[in-house]
Amino acid sequence: MERIPVLKISDFLIVTIQVALDDESALKLQEDILEEIAKTKAKGLLIDITAVDIVDSFMGRMIRDIARMARLMGPPTIVVGMQPAVAITLVELGLKMTGVSCALNLEKGLLMLKEMVEAKEREERTLEAEETEGYEASA
């Protein structure tokens, strides 16, 4: 069973899938990513599938589900490097990637992820300021 490394670079986790994953490996990868998010408090997740040239419905669902689960735990997720054949297959299988952000390549994905994290942090600061103002006004 191949094990895919989950790398932490700055505040982000980066996963590069470079081999075909069997079902067991894909489930282990999902578990590893979620554990790393919890352990490292990562602010973002980037999944690079540039080397993936074929997907089945299980693998497509796994990529989508990992992104959704990660988002539920906090960090936004970007899937990068989707090959045309993979995109075609996902559409032909009727697999909706609703709620999954994608970028053409790693560079654009990192830029998107940084922008998403900055927007989220701005929103959190605004909410904190509004709560503080509301608390002070009622005191």
C-alpha cells in the first residue's frame, strides 16, 4: 500500500498524489489529511492531482469528500492540476464537485488559497470587532 505524504509548508498542508491509489490507500490518505489538519491547525489544504490521469467514481468521490471534510474542519481546500481526461471522466460519471475549489496549477492554487485565508481572517476580525462593540454598548 502506497502512503502519500502530507507536507506542512508555512500554514498550509500540501498533498501531491503521484501514484494511482487503490481504495485502501485513498481511505488512508483521507484519514491522514484530516489528522494532520487537526494536529497542525493548518489554515489551508492544497491537493495536487497533476499526475493523476485516470479516476474512477470512488477516487473522484474521495477527492471531493476530502475537500469537503477539510472545509468542515476549518481550512479552505483547493484541488489543482486536474487533467482534461479526469475532468471529462468526472462529468461523464455525473460526479458533482460542488463546493470544491479548483485551480489550473500549484502556483495559482497557492495564490487562491492565500486569498481565501486572508478573506476568512478579515471576516473573523470584523465579526470580533462587531461583537466587542455590541458588548460595550450593552454594558
